[in-house]
Amino acid sequence: MKRILVIEDDSNIAELQRDYLQLNGYRVDTVSDGEEGLQRALSGDYDLVTVDLMLPNRHGFEIVREVRRTMEIPLIIISARGEDIDKIRGLGSGADDYLTKPFSLTELAARIKSHLERYERLLGRKNGAGVIHRGGLEINTVSHQVYVNGRETAMTAKEYELLVFLASNPNIVFSKDRLYDAIWGEDYCGEIATVAVHIQKIRKKIEKDPSNPEYIETLWGSGYRFNG
């Protein structure tokens, strides 16, 4: 049974999430304090974490960043703050998804199911064995490790999947819509802006000069291309 941690200081919302997700076959724990929520999330006992932003003792963005530094699990922000800047900041901090309150419990369950399945496919699959070499960049598609000039660099699940997709299709221009469909899925309910956010984060990790990228090139008005 998959275990989900709900970090939410509104007891009514937390209970609604817990009860509905339990009916859908998940084991659910709820925490109302940000610091306690962070420690529980880092315990390794959970398969997915949902995080509110406005929490006592720790802000939701901090929790997402801290967890993402060390763990590869789906992270979903659930917040009443629905401005684009908040969504972009949330996705940029490492969240896989951003759901705005009030939200549909059926939609939440669908997103959770989708993220859990995607992480299982990405982190568990062993097909396509081999290594992709492009200059000083090395991508091991068996071990899911990325090296830049011989040094390993950590990637989130989505960053790795996006990088592999682009590197496996060099010199082809992909629009944001096409990349979004390929990595997040056509039925995924999220923000198209996440593509640009993830490209920016990948560049910071693999490019010598992210403002003048060698590997992932932006073609304004068209999309992105991996230079083979």
C-alpha cells in the first residue's frame, strides 16, 4: 500500500484529503506543523507528499526544496495562492505539481495516481541500456546517472526524463507543448510553464554558461533543441 504524507495546517482540509485518499487505497498521515512535516517527509517512509505553503515553523517552498535535495518522490503543492508567480516558484523549487484551493478530491486522487505511476516507470525501468555522450555530458540510461565533465550531477525525476528525451532526439526542435505532452502526459493537469522552469534548472546543472547554453538551445517562437 502506497503511503502519502499530507502537510496541511487546516484540519478540515487535511481530514478531507486523508479520508478520500484512504478510500482510494492509500495509507495517509497528516501533519499540521511545517518543521515536523519536513522531518517526516525526509524519513523515507512515504511514496508521495502533498504540501501547503502557509505553514507554522516552515514555509511550504522550504519543505519542497529540502526534500528535493535528497529524495526522488512526487511532491504536490496544494495552496490557496493561485497567482502564476507562486506556481512558477513552486515548480521551480522542485514540486512536480501545483493544485489551487478549492480543489476537487477526485482530481487530487487522479494527479496522485499519475505521479506515482510516472515515478515508478522512470525510476524502476531498465530498458534502453546504454550511455548518451555529448561533449562533456554523459547520461547513463541504465543507472539514471548524469555526469558533467566526469562529475556526477543530481537530477530530479522530471529533469532527468526531460534531458534524456531531448538528448535522445538531437537536433530536433520541440515546442513547449510537445515536451509537456511527452514528459508530463496529455492528460496531466498542470502548467505549461513548468517546461521552461525545468529547462532552466537543467541548464544550471549541465551548462558551463547557462545564459549561453551549449547543449539545450532555445529557438524563440519555436521551442527547444538539443545540439547533438
